[in-house]
Amino acid sequence: MLLFPAIDLIGGKAVRLYKGDYNSVTVYNDDPVSVARDFACSGMTHVHIVDLEGARNGGTPNIDTVLRIKAETGLFCEIGGGVRSMEVISSYLDAGLDRVILGTAAVTDEALLKAAIAAYGDKIAVGADFKDGFVAINGWEESTRLEALSFTRRMQDTGVSTVICTDVSKDGAMRGTNRELYRRLKAELSINITASGGVSTIDDVKALSALGLYGAIIGKAYYTGGIDLRQAREAAK
């Protein structure tokens, strides 16, 4: 199982939100590039980046920071947050980033999703953010009536190769991950599933790896010292 330590960006700083609440922001580091360097020094090969300002308002307000992370670390960089047009997708991928994540747009703009997959294939992933079992959009601030499994299956049928599934209620809460959700998705689907939200301990990493998932995102637990990335790397093998 691949590990994706996460960097969430607001104003060029590495931050975390509590359960997706933009009013509950904690700044962990003023230099996200140094955070990414630490990932690489810990043996990580991938990084998951979210432009939280982009997620809420659209656009690429933190693109300069994202490109510096790629240029100075060489990590596999996937980026999400505010990706709602082919222009934004192209600006990231043409600049050398490795994968772009569609979130809100995957729900609201099927034509864009299909066009992106046709143009870029497995360089396009979908971020499926679940709140109370249903898909949430627009920076987690708006709920839909799209049920988790049916939506993820629809993404598979559309040709999406990787879906990053986040249980919003677990994100940043440091109370463990929703293992049952990922067990269910893994059993029902054949695409790559990355677990996100609440990966708080080495036991969480071991349990997710045992499910045979493609990947897991480590967020707040890295910043608070709850997970040592070197130990996580061994647990994920």
C-alpha cells in the first residue's frame, strides 16, 4: 500500500482543518516545501496536496508553492482543490505534476470529468468526500444525496482509475479511520481506493494495508507526532 502524507495549503502555509471546518484552521508550518523534504527524508515517495483556498473558491491560488514542492523534492505529487476546468487541469499537469484530483467537478460536471479522462487517463483521480454516508462538495460545505458506494461505482464505470475516499467526520479528529467503509468499497469495486480521514495510528495503517487498498493518506497524525512515517512505511508493506 502506498502512503501519501498530506500537505493542505492556505496562504502558502501547511495547515489542517478540523472536520473540514474553515473556521477551525491550525497552521503547522510556514514552509510547506520543508515539510515535503521531510517526507522524502522519511522514505516517502508520494505526497497528497490540497489547495484549500482553491477548494472553496476555485482557481490555483497556491500553484507556486505546489510547483516548488515538486521541483525541490521530486516526489510523486497529486493535487486537488478547486479543479473545475480543463485549464486548471492542464496548468498542473503541463507543469510536471503527476496527478490531478477532481472533487466537486466530478459531481457537478460529468462532461469535464469525461474530457479529462480522455485527455489524461490515469493522471486524473476523483476525490469522493463523504459526510454521513453521502458525497459532500464545495470544500465539504454542501451535502448531496449521492450515496457513497453508488457514486464510487459510477466513477469506476466512467473510467476513473483512482478514487480518494474521505470520511469527513474522521478527518483531523484523530479517532481512527472508517475501516468498514474501505472494506466495503474494496469488496465491491475494482479500481484503486485510497483511504483518507482519520488515519491516526500505525494500527490504522496496518489495518488498511491488510484490506489491500491502493493507498492511504496521512494528515494530522504526521503533524502531531501520532504517526512516524518511517514506521508507517514498514507497516504498509
